[in-house]
Amino acid sequence: MGGLLFFLALGFLLISAVMVIIEAFGESLLWGLGCLLLPGPVTLLFIATHWSQTKKAFALFVVGIVMLALSTTGAGH
């Protein structure tokens, strides 16, 4: 069960990242390239400054992180 939870978590994280990158490219080429090439600081800045567009992706990211934590601590077994 932990392995399944781990891969579901990775899927959620990947989907949330793609959602943010799509929103960033929709805003401008520079935002999109920034989120793609410097995912940490630029993506966090984009999420903070475009919250209404990115809150669903961020929520999915948080769910993915929680699932990942559960799968690696043994709570998902």
C-alpha cells in the first residue's frame, strides 16, 4: 500500500507542477521560462503573486506532499 501511495503522491506533485507551469506560460513567456528553469524561487513568487490562478495547483501540491510523507513514514502501510 505504501508503494501505491508513494506513486500517487508523485503523480499529484507532477500534475501540480504542470498546472503551475501552464498558468505561468499563460501569463507570459518570461514567467513560464522562469518557473520551468528556476522552479523553487520563481515558482513560489509566481504562486504568491497569482494566487487566484494557482491555488488549486498549490492545494494539489500540499496533498501530494502529505501523501508522500505518509508513504515514507510507514503510516500508509
